[in-house]
Amino acid sequence: MFQPKSVLETITKTMKAKGAMTVDGLVAASGLTVHQVMQGMTLLRRDGVKIKAVRTSWGDSPCRWQLAN
């Protein structure tokens, strides 16, 4: 089981390396569970890390997420 700090580090490292990703893509690339990813993204936002939604085309679903600079 991952500790919260390592979950946050894994999410940010994966998002920096891969760019815009769906939650499913982030789960597959990071080895975390969907719950850990969703909880981790919430914690990152609370810590002031900017995560933005990106649509690659109109009506693109599900949405991709990336770290905002």
C-alpha cells in the first residue's frame, strides 16, 4: 500500500512525464488505484498544485488532466 506522500509524488511525476492524461491512463501508467489517483488529485489541489482539464477535441470524453504551469 502506498503512503499518501508517495502517492502524490507518483501522480506528479507521472503527469509531468506523460502530459495530459485521462484518469484511466494515469492509473495504468502509475500503478495506483482509481481511488488513490482521485484522492491524490484532490490533495494536490488542496496543496495549491494547479491541475487543469484539457479537451483534445470537442466532445472528447473522458477529459484529460494535466499539471498547469
